[in-house]
Amino acid sequence: MGEWKASVTMRIKPALRVELVEFAAREQRSLGNIGAILLEWGLEQLKLAGSTERLMKSTIRRKSIRTKRTEQF
């Protein structure tokens, strides 16, 4: 029949809201859409970590960028 949605209200620091709005604009998304994406992803990460304490201690590793050297003959 369709996707049900629920409204969520949160209190966040004004500086965090400004950053979220900037990211949303760069991604051409709404603030609500960015929030929903982050909540869904965050919940999956929390499930994997098992607790908020373990989640907060974990870090995200950036993929290393490998460059190929082109040899000239």
C-alpha cells in the first residue's frame, strides 16, 4: 500500500543543524531526507557495534587511494 513514515523531533545544537543543512544542499536533498538517511545508517552501525559505547569508540577508515605509476619507455 505504500511506505509509512513517522515524524521525529530532536534537539540538536544550532551549529550541527547548520552543517546538516549545508550537506543537504550539496547533496541536493532536504534536511529531513539527510536526517532519515543518517538515522537508518546509524541504526545499522549500532546493531553491528552492539552498544552505543562500542559504537562511539569505533572509527571509520578511509579507503586508501592507490595511484598507478605510468612508466614511459
